[in-house]
Amino acid sequence: MNAGKLLSYIILAIVVIAFVVSIALKGFLVTVGAFLTLFIFSFLYKDNPYYKFAEHLFVGASAAYWMSMGFWKTMVPNLFGKLYPPMVAWAVPALKNNPAQPLMLIPLVLGILLLMRLSSKAGWISRWALAFIVGTTAGLNLVRYLRSDFIQQINNTVFSLYVTNASGFDLGATISNVIIFGGVICGLIYFFFSKEHKGAFGAGARTGIIVLMITFGASFGYTVMARISLLVGRMQFLFGDWLGMIR
Amino acid sequence: MKDRLKLVVFLTVIAFIIQATVAFAQSEGETADSVISEQPVTPPPKPVIVSGEDIPNDNGHKLKLNWEYPAEWNDSIVRFEIYRADSPDGDFRRLGEAAGGIFSYLDIGSKKKDDPNYMPNDQNLYYRVDAVSKSGVTVQSEIGGPFQTSGQWFHKGKVPVLIGVVLFAIFTIYFIRSARKGKDLYIRPLAGIEAVDEAIGRATEMGKPILYVLGIGGASDIATIASFTILGRVAKKVAEYQTALTVPCYDPIVMSVAQDVVRSAYLEAGRPDQYSDDLVFFVTNAQFAYVAGINGIMVRDLPATNFYLGYFAAESLILAETGNSIGAIQIAGTDQITQIPFFVVACDYTLIGEELYAASAYLGRDPLLLGALKAEDWGKAIAMVLIIVGVLATAFGWDAFREFLRVNL
Amino acid sequence: MNIFEKMVGLDRRWVFLFLFVVVTGAYFFRNSFSVNVTTTREVRSIYDFVENLDPGSKILISFDYDPSSLAELHPMSRAILMQCFRKGVRVIGVTLSQYGAGMVEEAFRKFGSEADSLYNTHVEYGKDYCFIGYRPYPGFVILGMGENFRIFFPRDYYDTPLDDLPIMQGVRNYDDIEGVIAITSGTTADMWVIYGNARYNMPLALGVTGVMATDYYPYLGNAIFGLIGGWKGAAEYEKLIGEKDAATAGMPAQVAAHLTIVLFILIGNIGFLLSRRSKKTGN
Amino acid sequence: MKRRVPLAMVFIVSLFMVIQYFVPLDSLAWMYQYLLDWTIIIGVFALLLGIWSLWHVSYGKIKQRAENWQYSIVTLAGLFIMIISGFIPGWGNLNNYVYEHLFYYVLVPIQATMFSLLAFFISSAAFRAFRARSILASLLLFAGLVIMLRFVPMGPVSTVVADLAGWILRVPNMAAKRAIIIGIGLGAMATAFKIMFGIERSYLGRD
């Protein structure tokens, strides 16, 4: 038995003992939560069996979680409940007296078509269902993006460059507005694909990327706060809820 | 989405009503104060229903009821109760109430026939308003009506959007046609795209796999669809070079599509035998479980190249940092503006926003796609012109321009 | 490999370990550190706004978040409410978040009694504050309140007619109150700007989560007069009112973490610049 | 059949979606609601495909005794325990003891911890990437540092830093975000257009 293996057995023993002690002192459920938390944190050092265990458990259980959710919250009330309400009356009594909607046969059929892809011969037919989904949202996105991301943003950028305040001309605000105006224009220039970034156009594009970089740095810096809050939250769980060391 | 649209329609409606109400209430108030200031002792007068207006730009089933009431009674009326029936001698149903001092009510009926609050379009409706005084006396108005509501064929507030759609369609069709005729279109180089070949080549040399992450979007998210096209090109190269490819998926529909895309790419490269559905597989559709799974794949399979293209949320940085720690070349791209900074910081190449959508045209060099790219550039040019003209117009105090761009919803 | 190259190529696990130790330590000993929080203009302007109100004036506070963002937003809600109660500024409370009502109701009662014990006030429902509850379609409600609170809220959360509440007497709409502070974790922030301020032009301030904050800075100075972002903003507010609580308690960990990151960035850059120089001279 | 039907379907459905945006009539809203409902239901059917794929890959690993195959047993155990507890008849409202507790004491802690790993990764990313390699990288570094330093008490300098941070967030931040959003709007529209007219059809595969 080599040293590495010996060490891993020692660690396993410690983990098991700590787990048992924790169950005895703090209860089963909070212990499970705490050990899974520690298992995930251990990934920061390197990949290890404990992380692998937590990861695989998480993947399997979460997939099934969403499956059950989808079945009870969507299939039952939205499909079966509308297709033939008495069928699900035992689960969702509120639906009992709703009229049956034969149109709901269409998603049922499309859904079954989708499952056909498991067959190697009739797999192509599943594309009908895909086409339906993609088509629905393509149309929806077309108008949505045009309105909120295009027209609305242009409208927001139309403002007065010259700013006055109570004491007259406001130099600072005016400069800021000019920078915003210039920044938007240069940013747009940067995104031009079919024109070479040369000369004045190239200068505009370079200014554009400068503004982008400043923004990326700032957003990154600001997010640190929110992420540290998450970590503090986990500390609170480990040292407070589990170990009871901080209140 | 639907909710949002509905909401916005509601908002316009209420804005209309509210402004009318205010104008109305204010004019009432001004004349009234001077007339009588003492509390009258006589029984309260009847409210008088003045009008019932159909709300424009909607599907009907909504009506704004206005009535008049002497302002000197404002303080002694607690509320008005509003009733509706489909005939003058029919069964009047209580709809709701308005506080004293308010002289209009927005009746939002149901469009469902079996709903007790059903409000038919294009049929006569009759209303009654009861004033309830502080002392508990209720006075009924005369029955008002008939009023009608109707749905409209076109939402007038959305004209700018319609113009936009039509203009954009014309541009796209024009440039696609000219591209088809063989007109050569220049496109500037994009570092992230040029790195794709090199990144695949590197993986091949090292004999390590390539990891392609489509993100947590659905098959209908624009970013995911852009990513499918890139996946197709990448998979074809990968098949030609005989490198291993791993595509873990978050959404089962995305997985199905990705399987099709990769299978066709292998077929096109002449290596259908190399493809199996195990290359493109489902992990789970829980955000962080998906990330945990991909992290595991990364540290165990040690891919030489990671692609993160599609829709990403907070997980972007977890992926990019883990990928970096195993020394992979990373090419990322997303249209999620909050995540772009993290990719820019932690990846070797990042396609910023629109560049992700453009990537498919770059990789395919298909004239149709290039034409559409040109149309996008024209869209940007128009945006710039609109902004510059708008700023100039505002400088000269001409606000009509800005008003035109406002989409009333 | 010289020392500078080592600085550049430092294993990131050292960064992790250092951060872990620092954050844990700072959180454990949070009461022994006092962090001098620098107050910013955007937070101070909200504080000054409330501070300059006369006792008896009224403001509307909209608590548009639910228990999932409670940890991040409750501290700022508490700080603002405490200041109002102490100053005698009256608060009309509302929530535009579906699951917010119970939480807000509880918060009012809790913070009210805290104010009573801390400042010797007698915060009374109906007189010093009221809570008019929740209505769906936030944009719609914001516009409606611009005309008359009674359009959507004929009665308060406890079903009392608004006119029976002393605080609501003579209050028709935004014109009769001094301003609005919206503490929000979602899209209602946009709605307050677009439908509230743009249409009725009342003074508006926002309190938002840390991730949202950068998106609302552009509105400062035109649509909103103040902005509180996440824990930092809340801690600033707690400092301004001289009443340290949850956000301040989280600050040592935040400051320590930020310092750690800045420190590592400096180490990385010094190493990078010097190793580049030593390479040049070596050549 | 294999290609024409789906492409025609995409065109018809997406055209309908565009039209319903401009026409506020009941009949269209009725159809629109159905379409959205159907999409969601088809999505749930697709989950079955997902579960099948997960089972297939995990089972394959176990059968072949591939590397780390033991952990695939854990995955399948998690999957089946959760499915069984979620599907037992009569527990349709999901208020099942095992299901709920697995959620609150297994899924929630792991998820929150995965999320909190970001605190570490954001630090290591800053350490590695915030280097003054070029002018652009220096700008990124500078803006990031200014924003982070606003946390750090530094006497009178703090006010200057705080004001500068506020300015960066108000001015360049706004300009850049607008430019990116307008670009995204155009790109998304173009992609939607290409899908509608069948120019972009990669999602349908090729055979």
C-alpha cells in the first residue's frame, strides 16, 4: 500500500467519523447539507472522490427533480387536465369540471413525434416538433428585439447634449452627455462587420472598444460584492446553522 | 411574454383614462370650491352617466365609463359602485367601486363566455352607478347606455415597430439578392472566429478532446441557434481531423437538435461511422448541477479546447475559470450582456454580443448569410443616423422626432 | 524562475485559501472591526432627502422584493425605515411583489418596535405608517397611484378604508407626498422609472441588489435622485443614520475580500512588469 | 417531407407570431395562448429524451466499467430515488417527505455552494487577467480596480475614488451597454428573419 492510498483512507476515516459525530450532535439533515457543502468546496483544491460523489448525486437528483416538476406542474394540469379533465381529477380536483379541449391533441402528437427520434428509422419526424418550437419563438423574438433592443435604446439615447442646472450651464453634465453620445456611436462602429476598420472609421472603432473595456472592468469589479455575499451566506450556514459558532 | 404584452396594453389604457380623469376632476374641482363650502344636508344627488368609451388598440372587452357628480358632494360620498347588464331591465352585476371624488371606472371584462364577468364585444351594454354616502345612503343613477366595445385590427401604437420590420425585411432581401449575384462582400476579421481552426488543430495535435458547451438557453433562444451553426462547422472540422468531441447539454431539445447537427456534420465530413449519440448528451437542466457536471468533465477528460457559445448566466465564470485551470484554449461568446465581462476576462477569445450571431456567416461564407450580415450593418447605420438626427432635433427643441420613436404599448 | 515570475504564476489555490481565511476571519470577528465605510453621493442624497423632510411629511416606500432577496435588500429597508421613524417622517408602504406582502407587513412591525425601543418613539399604525398591500400588474398600479391611491387600494392591507387612516387623509396621489423610494429586486425598478418618474415626475430613488446596480447608474441625476446598491449601499446608509446592523456586519468580510483581490492584482502586476523588465535587461 | 414540412411549419408559425403582435384581436390571442402552451408541453416530453440520454450514458459507463463508473451508480441512484418519490400516485402535489427533503437538504446546499464558488473564481480570474499587458487590458484593470477600491477605506482619497466609480458607472457604462444592446437587437432580428425564411436551417440537421 503506497502513501497516497494510505492518506486517502485516513481522510475517508476522518470524514466518516466526523459525519457520524455530526449526526449525533447536530442531527441528520443539517449534517448532510453541511458535508455536501464541504464536498463541493473541496473542488477548489482539486478534483477528488468527495466532489465526484456530490456532483454525480446532484446531476441525477436534479434531472429527476425537474422531470417530476414538469410532469405534475405542466403535463397534468396543462395537457391531461385540458385534454380530458376527469383523468387527472384525483390529482388536481379544481380541474374536474373544465371542458375537454381536443386541440390539446396537437401538442400530444408533436410530443410523441419528438420521442420518435429514439427510433433510428423515423427519427427525422421529430423535426416537426422542433420546427414548431423554433418557429414560435423566432416570430416572437423578431418583434420583441426590434422594440426593446433597437427602437427603445435609440429613443433613450436621444437627449440634449447641452445641460443646464440651477446655476446656469453645467459643464460636467454636458461633457458626460457628449461622452455617452460619442460612446454609443463609436460602440456601434466597432460592431460594423462589412467595413474595414481603417482611417476615421477605424479610430471610431478603437474608441468603441476602449469604452467597452472600461465597462467590462467596471461590471466585473461591481459583481465582486454580490459574489462575496454568496460566500458569506455559505459561511453563515457552515459556522452558524451547522456548527453553531456564530449567531 | 404574453403577460408583458397584456400588461403594456393595460398600461396605455390606464394612462389614457387617468389623464382624462385628472383633467376632468381638476376642472370640476376648480369650479366647485367657490360654490358651496358647507356640508349639504339634503340627500345626495344621483350620479349622471355621461359616456362609455371603447378603449383603442386592444381586443375589446374593456370600457371606460364616465359619470358626473356635483363636486361639493366629494367629501360626503364614500364610494361609487358600478354595475353592468346586457339589457336595461336585465340583471345588473356589481363590477367594482371607485372612491369618492373619482368619476370614471375602467371596466375590464372577461373575454371568456363562461366567466360571470363576461363582456361581449359589439353588443349593447348598460351601466348603473350608485353613490354611497358617509351616512350609508345609496342613490342609484339612471341606467346609462347602450355602450359597445370592440377589438381593433391594428395596434396604432406599434407603427414604428411595423416600419422597422418592413425596412429590415427589405434590406435583408436586397442584400441577399445582391450577394447571390456574386457581388463580393468584405467582412472584417474576427479574432475569435479565426482562432477556431487553430484551436481544433491544437486539440488534434495534443490528442485531446474538444468540449463544446451550448449554454443554458432553450432551442429557441437566438444565441443557442447561432451556436448550432457554429457547432455544425466545428463538428465537421473535428470529424475531418478525427478528434474527439464532447457536447454536454442542458436542455433536452437543444440536445436533440445538437445531435442532428453533429450527426450531419460527421456525415458531410464523410465519417458517419465516427458519430454516436453519446458525443452529444444530456446532463441535467438545473443550472448549477449542469455546471458541476461540466466541471467534472473538464478536470477528468482534460479537453484542449473549450467552446462556450450560447446563452449563459452566472455559471459563465465557473466554467471559464475551471477551463483555464486545465490549460485549455477557450473561445466564448454570448449575448447576455451581464456575462460578457467574465468571458472577456477569463477566456482567450470572446465574441461580444452581435459577433456571436455574425459568427455563422463568417464560418460558412454562405452568400445568403453574408447578405443578412450586410443588412445588420445597415441597421446600425440607421441607428446612428437616428441618434445623431435625434440629438440635433432635441438641441433645436424639436421633440416630435423623439415622440415618433416612442412605442406605445 | 525568479521571484517575479513566481509572483506571476502563483497557483490560484493560494488565492482561494487566502480569500477563504480572510473572509471567514473577518466574518467571525466582525464585531471587533469597524469598517469606515465611505459614503457615496448616490446614497447620501437619499439620506439627505429624508433628513431634510419635516416631521409629519409623508413618503411612499415600495418594497418590491420577496423573501428570496430578503438578505440583500432587508438591511437597506430597515435603515430607511428607522430613519423615517426617528425623524417622524410618515411612511406609506406598498409592495408590487407577489410574495412580498407577508414579509413587508412583518418588517414594518418588527422595525417599528425596534425604533420604539431604540429612539423612544411610539410608532403607530395608521398614523406613522401604513401598509396598503399588494396588487398585480406593477406598471398599471404605479400609474394608478399617480392619480389616486384609492383607485387600486380603496382599503389597506388590513381591509381598513384608506380614508379612515389618519396618514392617508388628504393624500390623493404622488403630488401629496414628498417622494418615492422603491426597493426592488426585479423589473419593477424599470417600471418606477418609466411609468412613475417619467410620467408624474415625482422624486424617485431606488434600492437594488448588487448585480442590478450597474444597470441603474445611468438613470442617476435624471430619473432618480439616489441609488442604494446591495450590501455596500445599505452599510453606507446604516453609517449615515448611525445605526449599525446586518449590512455593516457583512462589511468587514466584503472589505477584506476586496482588499485581498486588489492585493493579488497588485502582486500579479508587479510581478508581471518586473519580470518583463528583468527579461529585457537579461537580453 | 423531411425538410419541406418543417420549414413550412416554421414559416407559418413565426409569421403568425409576428402578426399577432400587431393585431390585438381575441381570436389571435386565443391561438397565441395555445401556441405558447403547446411549446411548454412539448418541452416536457423532451425531458424524457433527456432522462433517457442520462440513463444511457450512465448505464453505458457502468457496463463498460469505464473510468469513474462507480459514480454513475450515484447518479442513477439520485435519479431513481427522486423519480420514485416524485411520482408515487396520490402524491401529485409533490408534498412528499422524501422529495421535499432531498430538495431542501441535498439539492439546495449543493446549488448554493456551487454558486458561491464564484466568490473564489472571480478572485482568481481578477488575479490572472487584470494585468497591464496592453492599453486595453490596462483600461479594464483600471476600471475594475476603481470600482473595487470604493470598498476600501483610504481617508480623503476614498471620496475621489467613489466619485470616479460613480462616473464610470453612469457614463461609459451606459454608452457601452447601449451600443451592445442595439447590436444584439439587430443580430437577433436578423437571425429570427433568417430562421423564418429558411435561410438559417442548421438546427434542422442536413440529411
